[in-house]
Amino acid sequence: MNVADWLAASARLRPEAPALLSGTRVEADYATFAARAAAFGAALARDYAIAPGDRVALFMTNCTQYLECLYGIWWAGAVAIPINAKLHGREAAWICRDADARLALIAPPPGAAGPPAPGDRPRLWRAGASAGGFKRGGRAARGAGGRGARADHDLAWLFYTSGTTGRPKGVMLSHGNLVAMSLCYLADVDQVSSDDAALYAAPLSHGAGLYNFIHIRCGARHVVPESGGFDPDEVLDLGKQLRNVAMFAAPTMVRRLVDAAKKRGESGDGIRTIVYGGGPMYLADIRGAIAVMGQRFVQIYGQGESPMTITSLQREWHGAVDHPRYLERLASVGTAQSAISVRITDADGKPLPAGETGEIEARGPTVMLGYWNNPSANAETLKDGWLRTGDVGRLDNDGFLTLSDRSKDVIISGGTNIYPREVEEALLTHPDIREVSAIGVADPEWGETVVACVVLEDGAARSDAALDAHCLNAIARFKRPKRYIYLDQLPKNNYGKVLKTELRKMLKE
């Protein structure tokens, strides 16, 4: 099937239902949304000779037009390449070349401030052609046709990894991958109704945007903040005004939202569900978030290679405070999602029993088709249908998965593995520490030693001795940092993930 079929179905069943909102302002109902997508799909074929299977890039900030363009691409049977708008133009151009994109949609133009205004025409670019645009059509007849027929295995979304250790790789996600991911949302993350509002405060080009599909199918509202991004106070206000809000947020966003709610003396009224993932959520942080905002949280663990779907820690387990292993489970990333099998393997790829630490592997209909034009990476990452995630963790007897680290981030000191997350979890329970990242630094005697890069709370004093004493009360002596580096902020990529590669480079220099 073509994922655009879900938009067409909702337009037939709920034509008058509000679909696209900028803040609280309704910009399109479902009939209008589908008509605009159909018109754009037709324009792609007519004016730019886009055929089924061709790649079309979107280098755009968050706006309601983003969803119109996405579905227009699929309406034409083409493949969407959503590119994070925070990337440099040269990085976006490299992605377009690598994917052999026939067309790129760019909004706002380089140098413009803020998202496009309602009615603005995003720029179109193609090799050998002058820049043009497309006219956003008004309301058209219900059930506008002309959708390109697509099979489940046909490519739909070409997602480029963040590329923190080299050139990004193009992850090929099929229509079937996206449908399986969306159905897992209903089974393992949250229920959806036509009264819901999906709030896109994180980039539509990545995890937040991937959750559009199930909300389209259920005829829910799709809300882009007027700021075009994440402002904690704006999110809290929208929750109260819109009600039944569900949103995806990286852990750094959750932390900022909790701080804002605490400062305002609020708990997130109107925000029903906050799905968090995309980076480590430390136990101290999620306990603090629940204390301020209550039981609104669901955690997902996934990768671009199995988008948003490897495991989930459901709302039920966030609230099971009377369970004897409550804190252990809260520190996990939950259990395998419904369409996924998860296992732990050793260095030779052999499955390990419960309680043993090794590489996390996943298999199921959400796992990518492979990397775009990269057979060597495919051979390394896909083994007998299993996705080798590169993440390290362990499963308990009940199937709860606890992450340790990326395999490349494990610190080997004196022949013993030290997982940075253990050190980070311990330090984050100190009241003076706001953020921390532990890395390994080469040492002639031990191979590597642990260095903690620390961001202190405002007004806190630096004290290696106090942090040392705190660590010795929480973790084994050999795991404690041998050195503390105090920073104003940790380097992060566009999605809020801490760049340990940058920290290592900084210390080396």
C-alpha cells in the first residue's frame, strides 16, 4: 500500500475535521489537506517529470506545508528524503547528490528567519533548472485520486543518519516499514483518537515526523508551534489550549519542559502523552519529570534503521511504583514492541542468556530494507535478517532491556569494561550536576581511564573531591572518573544527542 492512502481515507471519512494547525489556528481540514497533497503530487509529475520511485528532498523548517509536501511526494509515488533544516547547505547538498534526488524542496530560502508564513511558496530546485515554486490549491473534490500505486516493499522514506563518525548513510524505509511502525504505536506506545493533537516541536524530518502516520490514519490534529520549534512555555500553553496533546521529545527537551513547568507551578495540563527517546534518559531525570508532571510519559528505543520501534517502556511501568523492581524497570527502555524480536549477542554473534551484556539485535517488519547504495554497510549491519544495532545492553528474565552504551563508547580500563552510562547515572544523582558525559581517554598504564565532562547547576562550586566521594558511594572504585572537566555546556548534534566524539577531540587537543 501507499502511506498516502491513509490521508485519502481520512479525507473521505472526516472531510470537515481539523487537520493542520499552526499553533491554535486551523489552516486546513482533512479534505483541504488531501486536496493540496494531491495537487502537489500532480504538479511534481506534470511540471518536474517526477515518476514513481524518484527521490524528492525536503530541506525545510517545521511548518504545516511540510506535511502537505510529504504527502504530495507519496501521492506521486515518489520517495521523500527529509533533511534536518539545521544542517549546513553543503551537508544537505551532499545528501541530495548521494540519493540522486531529482528535486529538492527548500523553505525558507537560505538566510530567511523563521518558518514560512501561511500561503508562502517553498522553493523548488532541480539540477539544470531555475528555481520555481508550486501553488497551494484550495479545497477540491473529496477523494482526489491519482495516487501512485506502491507495494509494501517499495521505498517511501530515505532517512540519512546523523553521521557523527563519518558520512551519513541513507536508511531505506519502505511503505510496509512505516505501516508496521505506526501499528506498533497503537499496540505499544499510546492510543489515538480523532480528538487528539499531535504536536511537532521536534524536527518533522526525524522521529517526531514519523509519528504523523498513525495520527493521519485516525484523523487527529497535526499542530506545528507558531515558533516552528521547541519552546517549553509555548508547549505548555498549547497543551492547555488544545487538550489531548501527544508529542515526541528528546530527553534534553523533556528536561527543559520540566524546568519550565516547575517554574510556572504547573504539571503540563492538556498534554496527555510525552513520548521520549533518541538519547539516554537517566533515572534521576525521569523520576524528576514524573514528580513534576505526573504519569504522562512513555519511552521508546529505536534507531533510524528500525524507526521508533525496538522496545517501549509503557505508561503502565512508569507508574508501577509498588513493583519490587520498579526503579530497575524505570531505568530500562522497556520490552520488545509487538512486531519486533530482540536478542543479545556476544562478539561472535551468538545469542546470550538473560542477564548477560552484549550487542542488541532486532528483527521484524520495521527493520529497514538496507542502506542506500552501501553494500559493505549492509553486510556489516544486517545478518540473517537481524539488525545489529551497535548498542550494548542486557535483557532480564521478564524481557526488559537495559541499555549500557554504544559499543564504540565502552571504556576498557585495565582489561575491564566500564559503561559510561553507569558513571553518568551515578553523577547525575549529585544535586550540583546538571549534565554529564563520561568518556574514555588513552592511558599508557590502564589502556583507558574515565574522564567525566560535567555541567554544573547555576551557582554550584567545582569540587573534584565532592564528586569523587559521591561516586565512591554509588559505584565501584575502579569505575569512578580519574579526572573531571567542567564545561558550560556539552556539545550536541541537531537532535540533542551529546557528541562524545567532540569531547574526545577536545581533550586530545
